[in-house]
Amino acid sequence: MRLLILALYPDPQPSSRFRVYQYLPYLEESEIEYVVRPAVPAWLFERLYQSRSAWRQRAYTVIEALFRTAQILTAWQYDVVFLQKAVTGTYLRGLAPLLFMLNGTVIYDFDDAVQYGPPSVLPWPLSSFQDTGQVSWIIRRSAAVIAGNEYLADFARTLNRNVSMIPTSVSMAREEAAQQRDEDLSEKPVIVVGWSGGRGTNAYLNAFAPVLEELYKRDRRFCLKIVSSDLHGIELSRFRNIPVFFEKWSLSREARLISSFDIGIMPLDDDKWSMGKCGLKLLLYMSLGVPVVASPVGVNADMIEDGLNGFLAKTQEQWVEAICRLAVDQHLRTLFVREGFKTVHRSYALEDNVIRFLTVLHDVYTGMLKEVSG
């Protein structure tokens, strides 16, 4: 099989990293010939997309369109095309039909509620170049669809009969760290409430500030540790009464940074966009032995059995109570760590879900061969 993988972002951006790049060694073991093409090379992505400069971001849109067009023009050379998340981050008109015209054997994968709008929005009047219905159009015509959770899968099934739900997964190579973690916080001078994310999710922290302020009033040992690419989108003025520490995320330090959390949090807004989230933060926390508290939104409520492997908290009072309980109850923390690891192992282990991923590839390829020969 000759496979063209069109990833929206370069490695190590989380969406592409966990939905594409971590599968590559398994493709090699299966003797699948593949080529990975992110929409824009990593060095340009860092300089343009991750810049706060408006003109650099507009330049990124143009360069992304040029690179992606060149990549699509090679699609006819491959047996199967794997399209991750979107053709371009702005849903530019015309590129999706061009791809399907050159190669109709497309597997579409998505792990966010991108059916409701593009990851990047163009300002008026350039917005007329965006095709807001592009994701539905792609799903309807794809040979197979892979969704990151059941909410996304249910949407896809309204448009396509060949839909598989393969959750975002993590490697169980993190097992050792999870099993060894067992700390008593009663004598610890600082209790770290940790959050890991990126520019696209930083804003979720803003509404969480009152919770942290109340925690700090109750116990001056509490602090917030933010691990992210930057602080863009975080309104730091909301946190002026709370000790806040920032550590810049890097792939090489990810495990060490998250392991420094005493309690991991995942607050979400209760809206249709959050319903499409695939719980990556929770997976990383639990796989590294960090007890968790999360909003009962979307896949979070599927991952967490309240009081067994984590806490679900909706109101400010529930959040404060949950975090305070974890801070004083070592037995509960140990339970959450143990059961959290079991949750990851049972349903979100890369080593198991890769089999489902390869099965989808194989079935689509076999179907394509039958169609050609028939």
C-alpha cells in the first residue's frame, strides 16, 4: 500500500502528534509505504502560525494554501490518502474537491468538533474564501471516517456509513512513572494544581480563576502551574491574587513537567465545541500518575468515574471541594492514580488502538483493490 498522509500540523503539535505521528513506526512494521505531509513545514509553522503578528498569520494562510495545493497534486500517485482534521486550517474553497478528484480513496480523521467551523478564521472580506461546510462534504465522500470520540462519531454516521471510533491514545511506556507515584501532601510546602495545554485551549483557564482564588484563601500552599506553548489567551489579571508559575512546553520535557503536578485539572466550557474534545489532558495526567479533576463535559464524563479514578466538578464549590479533598487524603490520591492508570490501559492504550487503526487502512485498501479489479 502506498499511503499519502496529509497532516494539518507538523510534529509535535498535539493533534497531529497523537492522531498521526505516533502511528508511523507501526506503519513501518506493517510494511506500508507512506509519506507524511504537514500543511506547512515545522520551521515555517513556528515562525508564522505561532506568531502573534497578524501579518505573519495571514502569510501563513497563503503559504499553507500553496504547500497544500502542491501536495494534493501528487495524490494520484498513492493508493490511499489519509486526511487528518482538515485540508487547510481555514477551509479554503476548492482544495477538498481537487483532492477527491485526484484520489477518491480518502480516509478522514478528526478529533475536534471541526464540523462547526475552521481552526483558523479569516477576517472579512477574505471569509468568502472559506467553505464552512467543508468537513461535512469531506465526511460524506470519504471511503472511511475515524472519529476521536463517540460524539464526533455520531455526527459522522449521519453522513457516512463507514465510521470507526478510535480514541486519542497514549503509549503505555508511561506505566512505570504512574505506578511509582504515591506522595503525601500533608507536609509539602507547595501543592501544585497543574494545567497543560496550548494556545488553542489556554482560554479555558480564565473562568477557573475564582476556584484557584478560593483554594488559596483556604490553604496558602496552593499554586497554579501552567505548562503551555505560551500564555496567549490567558488573562493574567484574573490571577493576580494567586501564585502562578509558567513552564514552556517541550516534547522532551513533557513527562517531567506533567509529573510535577500534584493535581491535574481539565476545566471546559459546556458547549458544542468542548463536546468534541478527546480528553488528551486527562490521558496525559492519568498515564503519568497525576490524580485528576475535570468538568463533566463530553468525553471527560466517559473517562472519569466520579470518586473512583478522578473527580467530576461542575460548580465552583464542587471544584474547590474536590481539590481540597485530594490535597488532604493520600489514600484517595493513591486510588485515583491506580484506577486512572487502569482506565488508560483498558481503553486508551496506543498499543491496542493501533490495531484498529491499521484495520481501517487495510479494509479501505482492500476495498479499493476490489473496486479496481471488479
